[in-house]
Amino acid sequence: MDINKNQLTPDEIVLRDLEEIYIGNLNTVEADLSLPCKGRLGSVFGWQSKETLFLSNDGKVTRPTYGVGNRVVPLIVTANFQNSSKQREFQVTVLEQPRETKFTEIYPVDIQGEIGQVVDLPPVVIATEDTGVQVTLPVVWERFEIPLHPCTLQITGIIDKVDIKAKANIKFQSKNSVDKEALQSAKIASFPTESIKLKDGTLFYEAQERIIQYLLQTNDDQMLYNFRVAAGLDTKGAPPMTGWDAPECNLKGHTTGHYLSALALGWSATHNSELSRKINYMIQALEECQAALEKHSCHSGFLSAYSEEQFDLLEEFTTYPTIWAPYYTLDKIMSGLFDCYSIANNQQALKIVSKMGDWVYERLSKLSREKLDKMWSMYIAGEFGGMISVMVHLYHVTKKDKYLKAAYFFRNEKLYYPMGENVDTLKDMHANQHIPQIIGALELYKAGGSSRYLHIARNFWNMVTGSHAYNIGGVGETEMFHEPNKAADYISDKTAESCASYNMLRLTSGLFKLYPSGDLMDYYELVLYNHIMASGSHTDDGGTTYFMPLRPAGQKEYNTDENTCCHGTGLESRFRYIQDIYAYNENEVYVNLYIASILDTENMKLEQSWSINNPGYSSLVLKTPGKRTICLRIPVWAKEDFTVKVCGEKCEIGASDDGYIRISRDWGVGDIIEVYMSYHFRIIPEPSEKKLVSIAYGPFILAALSESEDYLLCPNDIESLNDSIKILDSPLHFNIDGVVYLPIAEVNKEKYHAYFRR
């Protein structure tokens, strides 16, 4: 509960005012900062920058020239109230200026059109920089008449500040001649979320339980604070949110959406009645806010933690940080509500989110395609998260076509066009802004869309995992994609944003259901074990790393009070993957991940056991009789030594092309499948730098505890030392030449190395 100011001491007032300061996302600063002069409770603030060349004492930003690199500037605020004075320090990362670029080539656009029908030309073209890297540039095409007979039309386009003209070749054909591909239906499906439960004794279960405890102790009224203020309702004495959800922040409301998803996922994992009560309370309160907002002159169906003004400004192309991704926040709220409906079966949540879907359709249906393209191409301001996905989900549930039409309004051709052409133009694109858009492309395809959307998703996944990923599977540095095959040039404190990995898992899961393969699940396992599980706080404070430092002597920082995007996804990521441990189709059950768990559905029950004391062994006990095929994934790290026994007898079946062993038989209750995988040390070269390597043990990327700022040398012939390395207090902790190595997921706040030099 909020405490009256008169009940607080001067020290307490100063500390509270310091805690509530919000001055923006300081991880990627390009524009001036607005520095408050006074706190809510009366403290007076004074600001001091430690590098005024790049950040003045009044918040003016001067970006370093290209080549100097980003600058991390300590910014100190001193708060004074009566006889109390205290300080807080912020670390501000000022991004260097972009490189002045010249272009050597503009790719021609080749598309097909239907005679007599309007053709949507892409609003961008692919260009080659003088460095050889491909990017996209906005283009304005000349007007042309739609032909009424088969022909190829050649037109030109103008690119601002570029001398080379763009060219497009449009091949007009009859309707039956336009290439079409049959829709690929899903080959497998996930079991219902609530049918899989984790077993005690693993880092997965422990991480889940820590978030459960955090959810149980979270103040629901505080999560509702900004919504009630926007709706003119009583805030029930709750304190305001902080950080990215502070009252003065333009992203406020996003954490509440993540919180709704986490409550639903947490309930499905535990069936904890208190989580169910919280869901019902939150949904009832948000419905009251939605009704009150309409009475305050908002359009019908609107629900957010602020007014409709940010949406108005986006349509005027107002840039960040004046506005901050209003549709991104809207998606988090809508997705949270939809999760409460689809996972926790709260019908009231569907009613609310359907009204929000109506609001989205009514608003965007009035805008031109050109305006939408420009909006979605804007950095940060135009970020819209998973809006495509949630609108498609609404369409599937309600069968209302307008929701699918609304999903198509969010097509971002700045991303989709080059991905469809299989050209990597990801350099300087915000990673987590665009991964959910690719998930959306896959959802459009599954909803009956063109095969183009499937190709977009598959091409993107191949590009990112093949040319942009770090050793832990995470992507992006300072939130951005960089040049392909240059990861080693960007190993820093700000590598691998947690939300990007969370969404890469969701994309991988979606592709896997269409094209089940061991390669997809190998990547899934890599990210899950070494980033998702590595990003969580070791206490129940709900903290998650924003970035995963991979430089020498990197050190994790768990975000708690800032309510960042990664804090929000961190509330979900300890649960969401559980649905992918197993999968099924009519005749097969897939075992994708070797995680101790219980699968319990009407037609299939099995229990998987795993122990840290014998990590290379996993057993599955079937508890449902009948004829079926069990598909066991052979991990990439165990291909040379993978053994399966069924009821004590060695199985001689080889792997299928998809990387799974298939065992078909008439199973009896109590039949046991035993899987033996050789955990051994492996050296994994960094593809973008021959002299850098990672050390892995089974599925785990190992970190070495060391405060050295220089890369440690990789131990000589570590692969041949599997039998002689000293094991410490855990079978996954080692002493090699006096240095402690352990899974990066088990590192807490120690300084560590994740890459090594050869």
C-alpha cells in the first residue's frame, strides 16, 4: 500500500523518489534525455554526467562519430530532501553515429501479377553497400496502368539521396498461371499446456518455482495502477509502477500484459488456486477499465494504460522517444488476455480482447497501405510485437474475418520483402522488434496465407541461426542485428537480448510443427539451456538479464525494478517451453527435450526421469498401453554415442533423416525406455573468428569463472581429457588447470568467460 508522505522519514522519501526515477531505455540512447528536477514526494534532483562530451548535465546527447564506438556514460543524480541527501547512478549507452554509406548496386524487383488486378510493389528495394553488405532502402515507384493482357511491365522508382534508380519487372499473367503452392498443414501438435508438469530436482523446476513465488507476491493493484489512472478509477492505494512502467513512461502497461501471460502459464504448470484468483481479479479490473475508458471519450474497445494519443501521433509518423511503440504495448496486453482465455479458460478475457481486436480493425482499416508501411518501418515507434499473431489467434477462435484482415494490416514489407527473396538485410535492424513479425508471417501462412510467408519465416530462421547467433544461441548486440558472420566483432556486455531468444524459441517451435526435425530442436535446446535458463535471477525477485554478457569477465545483471521488455518476457519464459518437451501426431509421440517431466493426457501418459548425478541417462516409463511410435531426438552433441534400451533390451534401430529414432510397438503399462547419451567435452569453433572457441559439455555451454579482462586460453586437448578432469561439487562443475568451469546457466553474479582463445 502507498504510505502517506508524513509517515516517511526524509531518508525514506529520498530513497523512494530515487527509485521512481525513469529517464528512458538507457541501453541504446540516440536522443536527448529528459532529466526530472523533482521527485513525486518532494526531493530535489541534481544531475552530473561523467562524460559531458557525450552527455551533458542537462541530458543533451552528442553521439560519438562513427568508428569511435558506443560510449557508456555514468550519470549520477543527487536527491535532496530536508537534511537527507543520497545518490543513484545510471549507466547510459550513447550509440555512435551511423556510418556514411555509399551504394554500389540496387537489386531489381521481379514479381508476378494477375491481369486486371492491382499489384502491391514493395515499399523498399534491396541495396548493396560499398562494404558488400545488403540493406533495404525506401523507394517511390512511378505510377502505371494495370494491363488487361499478359505482358511484362518494366517500371522505375526513385530512392532518396541515391543516384541509382530502382527497377521493377512485373509479369502479368492470367489467374490460373500465377504460381501457387499448396498449404502445408501442421505435421505435429503440442499437447495441451496443462498436461505437462516438471519434476523436482532440475534447474528447470527450480526456475519455475522461483517465478511462481514472485507471481504470488506481486501486488495486483500495482500492476493495474496505470490502467486505473488512465480510466479515471480508484488506484486502491497501490504504489505506482517503476522503470518502463513508470507513470511518465510511454511504454507503461506492457509488464501487466506479460504478467497476465505468466499467471496463465504458471497456473497451467501448477494449478495453484491463488494464481487462478489473481487471474480472475486482474481480468475483472481490466474490464472495468475498458468500460471506463469508453466513457472518457476513447473509442469503443480501447484498453491501455494511457490514452489513444500515442496511436494518433504514430499515424503522424512521430518518432521515438516522443512516442514508444504503442502497438507493442497493446500486443502485450492483448496476448496476456488471450493467454488467460486459451490457457486458463477465462471467458471474460476473450470478451475484452475481442473488443480490443474490433478497435484495432476499425482504426487500421481507415489507413492506406502506404501509411501502414511507413509506420511499421519506423525504428521503435513502429514496433508492434506480436500483433499479427494475436489477431490471427482471435480469428481462429471467433471465425471473424475482420481479425484476419487486421492481421494483414501489420505486414512489414521492409522486413518481409528481403526475407522472401532470401537476402540477409538484417544489419542495423532491431532484433526483437522483428522476430515477432516473422512469427506473425508463419501465423499468416497457417491461416491460409501465401506460401511466401512460410518462405519468409524459414529464410529468416536460417539467416539468424546460421549467421547472427552467438555460442548460446542468442542474437543481437545492443539490441541490434549487425553484419552477417561478424558475431565475434560484437562480443560485449550487451550481447544476446533475452527477449530475442524467447521469441526465437517461439519461432522455432512454430516451424517445428510444420517441419519436425532434430536440427530445429538442437537450436531450441541450445537457447533454452544456455540463455533462457541462464538469464533468470537465482532468487524469487523476478529478475532477468536484459543482455547476456559474453565478453571476458562478463557479469550478469538481473533486472527487477526497471520493468524492461526482458523482465516481462522473463516472467513467461520459465513456463512457455514446457509445451515443447513433447509433441504428437495421430500415430507418434515425439520426445524433443530430455527434461524430467510428466505427460498426462487422456490418451497418453508417460513419466520422464533425469538426474544431475547421471546427466547422460534419461528414462521414460509408459503408463498408457497401446500401439504407437515413440520418436526420440538424437541431440547433435550425442550423435556418436547414443544408445536406447526398451525394457532392458538394446534397440538397434537407426535414426531417421529428421534426426529421430522411431520405436514402434504395442506398448504395455510400465514399459521403460532408457536413453544413454555420452556427456563429453567439446570444442565449438566460433564461425566468425577462427581463434575463438566455446567449451561445451553435453547440451551445456561452459563458463570459466575468472576476473581476467583478457580471453583465457582454451585448455590444451580438452576433448582428450574427458576422463581426467577433476569434478567438483556437482557432476557439471569442473576444475581444469585451476580454473572452475560450470554451465553458464548456473553462473550467478560471478565474473565469467564464455569464449576462449586458441
